[in-house]
Amino acid sequence: MVNINNQQPTLITKRLIIRPYTLQDAPDLQRLIGECDIAATMVHVPHPYIDGMAEEFISKQQESFKKGLMIAFAITHRQNGFFIGGISLNNIDKQSELAEMGYWIGKPYWNQGYGTEAARAILKYGFEALGLNRIYANYFKQNLASGRIMQKIGMKYEGCQRQQFKKWGNFVDLVLYGILKSEYIEHK
């Protein structure tokens, strides 16, 4: 596996620049991830997303990256530069060559293919640059759009953890998907 060095990459796709977060992203991050409909789909995102949380999140990213634990990216529009959402590889396990992919797209940008485009870029980075063998992801069962992204990028259904989390007083099921490097090569 390629070692993660101290310089986080920037990934460029047809419509997106997927780059390290900067403190200048904090107002847009807070505004978009702070929407109730976004927070409702994410395990560790509170609502309201109060002042200071975005800056704290961003400030921790470089340290986590340097430790090789995770790599988080801001998703921005390639032509206009506006902030769209975030995507990451978490729980990077170098020995087992696997990581968990997580993503979110701001509500104004839903149903435009940005999530799928960013997820494809992260799969490529994970398999081709980091040398991973497996990337997995999960979503709350009611978040069908997230499941469709996983299916579009070639991930396979791996199961459902019933009532895995309690979000805002309600137990929610967590649906699991994954893809192996061999499947990624075949799918692309």
C-alpha cells in the first residue's frame, strides 16, 4: 500500500474539485451540514450545528490525515468554486488495506449527480493511490439516495444492522455496502 504522506491530494473530475478543507469553508460547511435534513442522515452530525463546530472539524482534519486515520475532502464545483459537500475515507486500516467511505451533499445540490461523481473519484484514489483492497460504506435505511450512489459506483449490498443507532430518539437501521479492488477494476 502507498504510504500516506504529509500532503493531502486534490482530486479533479469533470465537474468537481475535491480538495482538503480550509478554514474559509467553515461558513458554507456550517450552513449546509447544519440543515436538519442533512443531519438526520448522518450518525455523528448534531442539529443544530452550532458556531465553532465547523472550524473545530476542519482544524482536526490535517492531524487525522498525518496519522493515516482518515482523509477528508471538501467537494467544490470545478467551474464556479462553490462548496457542495464533503467526502472522506475513514477508519483507514493499512494492515487490512481497507477504509470506510462517507459523504454528504448539501441539499441545494441533491439529484445532480455530484455525490456519485465524488464517490467515484474517492474509490479511484483509495484503490489506485492508497492501494486499498476494500472500501465499504453505510447509510441509514431511510436514506435511499445514498444507497443509490453506492449501487451506481459498483458497491455490493452486504447486510443490514437493525436498529444500530439511535438518532434523535428513534432507532435506525444501518445498511452496509462494500466493494473490492477486483470489483472496482471490473466495474470501471
